[in-house]
Amino acid sequence: MNNGRSKHPPRRNGNAVGRPGSNGHSFPGPSSGAGSSGPILITGGAGFIGTNLAHRLLSARRPVILYDNLSRPGVEENLAWLKATHGNLVRHEGGDVRDYHRLQKVVREAAQVFHLAAQVAVTTSLDEPIEDFEVNARGTLNLLEALRSLPKAPPLVFTSTNKVYGDLSQVRLRLRGDRYEPQDELVRENGFDEARPLHFHSPYGCSKGAACQYVQDYARTFGLKTVVFRMSCIYGPHQFGTEDQGWVAHFLIRALRDLPLTIYGDGRQVRDILFVKDLVEAFLLAQQHMNRLSGQVFNIGGGPANTTSLLELMDLLSELQGHSPSARFADWRPADQQYYVSDTRRFCAATGWMPRTGVREGLNHLYQWLKDYHQSDAGRSLRLAPLLKHRNGELTRIIPSSIRPRTVQTKRSFKLRASRGLTRREVTVRGSTK
Ligand SMILES: NC(=O)c1ccc[n+]([C@@H]2O[C@H](COP(=O)([O-])OP(=O)(O)OC[C@H]3O[C@@H](n4cnc5c(N)ncnc54)[C@H](O)[C@@H]3O)[C@@H](O)[C@H]2O)c1
């Protein structure tokens, strides 16, 4: 479709060389068409990460526009909270990233852009690959084109995913206690860096991977200022995690509600988890150093110092609760990585960033937040209702039939099954840990 976009000659990227910064930020970042004091645009801004980013910016008195169609259940509570906390400094545009014209209007006002809006679940992408593509790939291209149509485009930070590296099944692993670890010492010490070959796996991996390539290329070919974060698991307040996405918050929510967890695979898969406050600091640093970082991709996560396996996280949860959460096991899900840890050294060296919140501290924080939240008025009206239904007197998540667990184990078999050390080859593959 022709959206009446104005054409501009390709711009060159002025990659000025600057000094690495510290975690102390100066607002505003690089200047833009809207002027450096204009509002900051966050697509998907009512979501989990968007809310935390918006809160940080608004607390520094920066006006923020949240461009969000509120399609994720529960995020309207985030929006209500941001409005109640920050008043008119925050504005909601109820648009869809598939709507190029609306995007084009809103980017004109922006001093900086963070692109977070997405179809976020691998599982949903298996059921709805075309919609997944439209939102993630086409939606991102719409945003890039909207930016390219401006005489001076504001800089863009894009949130990609570690899923672009595929299932990493070629990495040789070994078992250590309740977790997998790489046999290669360097990978064990540092995690996976940005030079790892891309291997898009699952429709979600493909749509985010394509978007990520476009964002990089629009810096190279058209001179837009862009940075891509390939992010590992992020967790923290305002996250309404479900079985399909946001597993750390999902585990905590289930445990708080005394509902059993389903573990896909053997529970020994390892992730580096990053507390959202640390991610927000990385976002601000990326914008602050945009002139130097533009066109680059960075792996962002908790890194080797902040890893956990699913079984280890359940142990931490037991400590927090004073009793073990109940769990059952099901088949591995597609594209699930048995081990993923980000090598964040490039971004750390470029900006001075470091994750500051350890796993135990971050989990404790999220647990307390969820506990308070569920006891509050907002929590009572949390939009879990459409996701849950009563079955045999127990609230059960409604899962599309295609991703229902086929191997269901009881709580009693939890440790037993884990100790058998099931491998990927012994189970049928569906879904993933996100
Ligand atoms: N949370 C993680 O662990 C993680 C890891 C890697 C990458 N990411 C990426 O970070 C971004 C934010 O993730 P999150 O965890 O905050 O997810 P989220 O689901 O909480 O937020 C996404 C927001 O986008 C909105 N949205 C969805 N489709 C839209 C559309 N078509 N138009 C406009 N708005 C739309 C939703 O309503 C929601 O508020 C996503 O791009 C996700 O792929 C997240």
C-alpha cells in the first residue's frame, strides 16, 4: 500500500566516537525533529517493560506518550496506575503498530522512541503466525518508515530477543545439579555474544528476527539512529506473566495463588534473568550514547552472575513462601533453549552499564510487589478472568488445545522426574520458555 510517505535521500549515520558513560544519566538524549524536550514515545508503553520505563522517565519529569492498543490482558491496570501517579505528563494513544498513518502522526512529536509493542509469545505465534508477522515484522517496518519520512527522525531503541539465536541445540551441555551448563569454559564464563549465528526458530523468532534486521539496516542504509537489544528474560513489577510469556512472574503468581505450575521440559534449562530496573538503565544509556552506538546490536540480560534454572527458581520460591510450590511436568516446547545466558560485555564496555540487582533480591522484590498488588483493589480486578476458568473446583488457565501439556506428572513425581535427567530427544517438542 502507498501510505503517501515522503521520500528522503538516504542519510548517513554520523557515528561520532565518544567516551563510555556511567550509570548517571543526563536528560535529554540526542536531539530530534521534535526537539530534545519533546515527549518520549514508547510503543507498547502500557506493557510490563513499557510501564517501568515510562515510570522512570515520568519521575524525571519527561513527558511520555504510550502508543498501545491494550491488547495484552491486564495492561490497562498499568495505564491507570501511570495516569494516577503522573497525571497529564503521560498521554495514551490507543493506536496499533499496524496503523502506519497513526504512527506517522505520533512520531512527529517524539524526541526519542522506544519500540516495545509486540506479539510477545512463541505459543501464540504458533497458532497465529500471520498476525504475529503483521504486528512484529510489519509493525516495526511501519515504524521505521514513519521515522524515515521525517526530516530529522528521533533515535530508536528496539527490543529484540535471544530467540533469534534459535534453540542453540548445537551447544554441548552437561548436567550440574539442577541445571545444564555449557561444556565450553568460555561460554560458561561469559555467555553468548552477538557474534553467535542467527538461527530464527518459531514464527515469533522469525518475526522478531526480521524486525531486528530491518532496524539495523535502517541505520546502515538510511542513516536512522537505532540500537537493538537482544534481550533475555526480564522480570519485575507490573509484569502479568502467563504460561506463554513472562515465566518468572507467572511462577510467582501461581505460587501466590496456591496453584500448581507446569514445567515444560525437565526444569533444568537455564536463563540469565534481568530485573527490569536494570534494563531501564540500559535503555537510557543507549539513548544517551546513541551517536556512538547507532547501528549496533547488543545482547542484554542478567549475564553469568544472574542465572537460574527453573528448578532452582522453584527452590528460591519455596524459601520465599515457606513451602514448596506444586509442579507437574510436560513435554519440551519448540525452540526452547536448554541454556541461554547473555554475554553483555560489549554493552558494559560501551556504556559502563552493569546489572545491579541479584536474582534473590529481584525475586524478593517482585514477590512482595505481587503480594501487595493482589491484595489491592487493582489486583482484585486484574484481568485474569478471561484467562482462567473453574475446572473441578480449581481455577485453570485456558490454553489452546495445540499447546496443552500431554505428559502430566503429579507433585510427588517432581523430584523423581527431574533426577532422571530427561534429554530433549526423549520428549516431544512443543512451546518454549520465555
Ligand atoms: N519480557 C521479556 O522477558 C522480554 C524478553 C525479550 C524481548 N522482549 C520484548 O520486549 C518488548 C516488551 O515486552 P513486555 O514483556 O513488556 O511485553 P508486554 O506484553 O507486557 O507489552 C507489550 C505491549 O504491547 C502492546 N501491543 C501488542 N500488540 C500491539 C499492537 N499491535 N499495537 C500496539 N500495541 C500493541 C500490548 O498491549 C502490551 O501493552 C516486546 O517487544 C518483547 O518482544 C521481552
